Amino acid sequence: MTGTPALLLTLAPIVAPIAAAAAAYLMGWRRPVAIATVAAAAIVLIAGAWSATWTADGGEVAAGNWLRIDALSGVMLIVIGAVGVVATWAGIGYLDDELATGHTDVEGARRYGVLVPLFLAAMVVAVLANNLGLLWAAVEGTTIVTAFLVGHRRSRRSVEASWKYVMICSVGIALAYLGTVLVNYAAEHAGVEGSLDWTQLVAHAGELDPGVMRLAFALLVVGFGTKAGLVPLHSWLPDAHSQAPAPVSALMSGVLLPVAIYALARYRVIAVASIDPSFVRGLLLAVAVASLLLAAGLLLAQQDYKRLLAYSSIEHMALAVVGLAIGTPLAIAATLLHIVGHGLGKAVLFCSAGEILAREGTTRIDAVRGLFARTPVLAGLFGAGLVALLGLPPFSLFVSEIGLIRAVGGAGAWWVAAVVLLLLLVVFVAISGKAAGFLLGGPPSRDPGASAPAAGSPGAVGTVPTVAGLRVSTVVPLAGALVAVAVLGIVDWPLGGLLRAAGQIVGTR
């Protein structure tokens, strides 16, 4: 598809969030503005689904040389839109409660209302960019926007987490910039027209200097790997995710990290054609296994449920990079399905965790016991999200993890399959053991001098419709996300063709 329809399809998911941000800036945080933000995320989702009708059979939607949708970017549009709808919808009640409890003020709410849709817009630009320089700039844009969102409450810990995020991710994005400059250098010396145009680079990848590309790819893996929360520059992630507003944590974990993985997928296509594929595989596997090992060890020792979810994100991004390393069409399709399931599941968990924190007043796992007995709907949503993230049926992560193991075994890397399965078992034991008491245990013993959780917790405000004390506006998107992850684990038709087409774009046989 080209011409005016293609231009509309590529611009609509960018313009809609920017328009929502402008409305928030002009009008402040109001219900119509909040609904407009949800609608903007829905437009991103619709654009991704609509583009699938052209890209699932290998086609593309091109708007000039700068913006382009193929099957890979179509999958990512769907992820951004779906997670965006869940996070912005659940975020309406979250921000209402922040205002009611005095954790933010009118200006803080306005700032939140502006930054969240700008965050969505930056991620959309990243996945639609056909120019790798624009891709880098969009990822850098997400760093700027989310730095202010992480420090939303302006407490000492949130500001500290925000600065840590900025400092570490700035190092990472600077390394990615150097890698991008080297790719540009190699392309110019090879006489490639439009030296950072992805389609041109793929077409002429075999002509690029292998030495320059080897260094460039190493820098890109560390640089974009930092944004994905991978070893070695991963330490920003647990602090940022634990301090950011719950809906922002959902967007960061469910979409921002996968966008960095998406950038690596784009560069992988160029790298395997220009340098030794064993170098590409070895480097990606080293980063993935090290990250998975780190996450498994830290999950065993973790006593904070929001940080537990953050370390779980490192684990799942490491699994995605294992798929990139293997690089067959099956591995890439399984990786993308994993990203979809992880995004929706983690959106449910972080938004639920925000509700739990508002009620319990603590993020310590041992201080929250027997949640099912007190708030069954909230506990059910959180528990189902954990089941999904642990890769149990009927959820799609069960299918994607089996697909990844099959792909690893099919590539002859049985030692990798053995290590991954062992570490997944450690993760399963760590999370399920902590979740048992958290959800099913007896009531916590409270310090006599400690204050009880504040009254007026979410769902208790005036005439707001509730289900067992939880806002309907929170229950509906979270339950819908869980249903979607379950459907994707049972039937193939919603995304199967698109995932296979994306696998053919990135994957090598």
C-alpha cells in the first residue's frame, strides 16, 4: 500500500497520541482528556490490526522513505496499542486516586496527562521508522519522556530512581548512537544510497565492511540492551519500575523494553548478512543467558512485589533475545508471540500491583498476606497475571516458550535449551513460592504502632461503579487483557499469519 491511504495509516497512530497530549496540556487532567488518551491508544491498536491485512502475506505499507509498516512493525503496533489501552484505561482511576489522596496536584496530573501519550507517540515512531537514525532518535525520546514519569511523585526515592534511569540509559543510548554512526560510515563507504535507510541497508548488507559492522553491532547490542534492561547496564530497571506510577510501569515493562528488542531485531537482519552469523548468535546468547541467570538469582532473594515484577521483565526480555540469537523464522515468531503475551500480562500485573499498594500501603511481600480472602477480584487478576507470566496454559506464554525451546533445539543448541529450562524452573519456584503466601496465606501480623491502610482506597470514591471494591474501569481492561492472552494461547488466527510473516523478515534458515 502506498499513497494517501498509506500516509493516513502511518500518521494516524502518531498524530492521535500527540493530539491527546495537546488536549491535556491545554485543558489539564479531565475525564474527556483521559478518555481521549485511551482513544489514542485504541487508534494505535486499530492501525496495527488494519495494517495486518496488508502485511500478513508479506506486503508493506510505505509512506515515503521515512515511515513504513511491515509484519514486524505491525506486531509491535498491536503490542503498543493493546498495552496502551490497558494502561491508559486503568490509569484513569489511578490518577483520580492520586489526586484524592494528595500524592499529586493539578499540575502533576496535567504533566502526567501530557507525558503518557507522548510516550506512546515516541514508541510508535520507533517501530514505524524506516530510517535507523529516526529509530534511534525515537528511542532517545522515550528516555526523556519517561524520566519525568518515573519521578512523577517527586519523592526522594522516585527522583533518585529517575536520575539513575537517565544516567544509565543515557550511557546505553550513547553507545547505540555510536553503533548507528558506524553503520552509517560502513554504508557510505559501500556507496549505499540513503545510508541509514533500513530497506537499502538490508539490500546491500553483504557489501558493508565486516570489521566496522562487528564493532557497530556489539555497541548496538549493549546500547539497546540497556533500554531492554539486559546485562550489563540493567540496574536502572528495578528502581524505575518500582517507583514509577503503576500504569507507567506497565507501559515501560510491556512496551518500552520490547521496542528496544525490536531495534535489535532490525539490526540483526543487517548484521547476519554482513558479518559472521556465529558472532551475532554468540554475542546475543551471551547477553541473554547472563541476563536470565541474573534475573533468576535476584528473583529468589526478592522481597518487594513491584521489584519482583521488574526482575521478571529482565527474565522475559532475556528469553526474547534467545529467540533473536537463534534467529530462525520459528524462533522469531515465538519471540514476538512472547512479547505480545508478556506485554499484556505485565500490564495486568503492574496495574494490579498499584491497586494492592494503594490498599496495603506497602510493597513488601511478607506484609501482604491472604489477599484472596480480603479482595478476591483484585487477587484473582493478580494471580491470573502471575500464572500467565509463569508460562502455564492456557496462556500464550506457554505456547511461545515451547516454540522457543523447539527453535533452540532445532538449531542444535541443546546446551542453551537445557540452561534456559533450568533457569525457568528456578524462576517458577521463586515466584510461585512467594505468591502462595501473598495470595493465599493468613493475615499479616501488623506492628501495633503502624497505621492501617488509608481509607478511601480505590473503588471507594463516591458513586464510582465497583466490583468487590475494585473500580469497573480497572477490572474491565485488566480482565480483557487476560482473556486476550488466553485466546492467543489457544487459537492461531488472531496473530498467526502476522507472526509467521514477521518471522520471515527477521529470521534466517
